[in-house]
Amino acid sequence: MNAVVEPTIEVHLSPDDLRRALESDVRTGLTARPKSLPPVYFYDERGSRLFDAITRLPEYFQTRRERSILDANAKDIVTSTDTDVLVEMGAGTCEKSRVLLDAMLSHGSLHRFVPLDVSDSTLWEAANAVARDYPGLVVRAVVGDFHRHLDRLPDGGRRLIAFLGGTIGNLDPEQRHAFYRKLVSVMSPDDRLLLGTDLVKDRRRLVLAYDDDDGVTREFNRNLLHVLNRELGADFEAEQFEHVARWNESDSRIEMWLRSSLEQRVRIADLDLELSYGAGEEMLTEISTKFSVAGLEAELGEGGFSVESTWVSSGDEFLLTAARPG
């Protein structure tokens, strides 16, 4: 029996880095027109619990559809990509990683696991759990941001770089293109990208996935304001902002907004910043782009990738794509 190999962790993102990023994003985003903030700040401990609850809602199909593809096709994904190192960006608790790790282990090609995430505590706990459950596996966790630290991913072996959950859809077209170009520049010819994307479908079904009847997504959206109150000494009254989810046809994306229900002023003490909100004024908090199979292939091609294989869920609702650099 293989002995447990103690995992290692490389930290490229400190609490000070995260604080500076938060201050910069808030100052820039909340003084723009329209006001906006990136969705990364949803995910404190409470926000993560709320999102976990969202993934279990009947309206929110994305997580279940992606998992169904992995469960049905993990063996084919591993054999067709011919990889022996799994890298997962935005790994979180590494729950989805295990489906691919099991398939690689069964195939006899599992040599190393590299989870990347911004949360050092969550990542370290998950890395230790994986090391215990997969004796002999080398686990090298990386605390970093996929926008800035792709070049810090350990190289060597034939890497399957998984970017799952439809997270790529949270980036606008310019950000996605920059991400693809940066990623392809750090990949070897034997590496492969495994990308999870939500597909365009019935608009009403899409909106309901982001505006559930139980109001869980509403509280998840408002949680951003609680984070700003705690971290930056802001005085947002979350109940004075309505949750709005709408379909943007021209950009093929769901947008989440927070709409001020009245004219109000907000102070962010740590930034010495005073904000005014008009009645009905909206603040953009998340985009979630939906793709067509052909459109994604063209976008990946512009970013320097060639599509090799695709796997689609039942009902053509979610897509996994394997692509090689070049």
C-alpha cells in the first residue's frame, strides 16, 4: 500500500494582496457609471454556503449537468487527453476534481494533482483531504489568482488543466481572450485544457436559475454588501437593494444587478469614500455568459487553442471541451 505523501502549498497571494485588490476594485467599480464589482467578492464563508445552497436548487441546473458529464465521461476524457497531471483552477473543496482523479487512477496515469484557489485555508484543507484519500499522490497546492498566476503553476508531465463550473462565463470577451492567451503561453504541446461552459437555452429557464423562488440567489447577491460592510467599514443597508437578474440578448449573458430601492448615500469608511445612489439605480455584480458550441470553438481558436473533443449533457444544456494549444 502506498504511503500518504504530505501535500505542499505555494502561496502567491497574501491577505495584503487580497486587501489591495478589494480596495482597488471597490474604488474603481463604485465610482464608475454604471457602478460594478467583480463577483469574486461574493465568496466569503457565508457567500460560499449560500452558493452551495444555490447549486442544490431545482432551478439551478448547471452544477448537476456538468457533474453528469463528468460521471458519464471521465474515463473517456482521461484517455482521449492522454494526461497524467490534473490541474484544477478555482478548485475550492476539490469535489469535482475527485471524479477526474478517480478516472486517472483507474487508468494508471495519475502522477500529480495541482489545485489552484485564492483561499489558502479552504485549499489547504482540501489538499490534505485529497492526499489522505489518494495515498502516494503528489499534491502541490497553489494559492493564487488565475488572472495573475498562471505562470506559477508547476510544470512537468502531461497536464490536464481543468477550468470547470462555467466560471469562464463570468469574464467579459476581452478578459476571456486575455485569459486564453496567457494560458496557452504557459502550456506545453502535451498539455490539454478542459473547459466547462453553460450553453444558450430557453431564456426563461436561464433567468430562473439566477432568480429562484426561495430567494437564495437574492441573499447571495446581497451578501456582497455585507462583505463590504465588514471588510471596508461600509454602511450599506442590504435590504434597501433589490436583486435583479436579466438576460442580455446582444451579449448572450445573464446579468445580476443590485437595484437601489430609494435615493440613498453610502459611506465606505476605510476608503474615505462617499457614494450616492439614485432610486432605481443599478449596480452590476455578475455576468454569466452562455455559449454555443460553434461560438466557443471560434473563441478558443482566436485565443490560440484547437478543440479536440466535446461532451454535452442531456438536453444540450452544458458542455465540456478538451482543447490543445496551437
